[in-house]
Amino acid sequence: MLSEISNLIYIYIKKQTFVDLGCGNGFLCYLLTKEGYQGLGIDIAERKIWKQFRNDGVSLKKGLILFSFHFFF
């Protein structure tokens, strides 16, 4: 019984992480980071606003992610 309760508490208080593919201006990443979540935003082009968001602790990266058909199967 105690183990079940401790597991529920752990699930409840554990913050989720995120990855935002195609994050655009990064505003969603900014909001989630300000709420205490840890994550990463990735977009093919860097935006000017990213400099300000990065100063506020938001993790934003310029990059391209290629998926193949075999990735899903």
C-alpha cells in the first residue's frame, strides 16, 4: 500500500519534459520553460526573438530532423 502511494506521489510531482519540433518563434517553449518544464525547441530557421528567450533560459536549437519511412516501422 505504501509503495503504491509513493509511486502515485512520484508521478504527480514529477515534471514532464518536452521537445517541440518546428518550434517557430519558440513561444510555446518559452511558456513551458517559465512554468518549470525542461525541454528543447528545434526549428529549421533561427528567429531573432530566440536571443531574448535564450537569455531567459529557454533551450532553442537550429536544426533539421529527417525521418525515414523505416523510422516508424
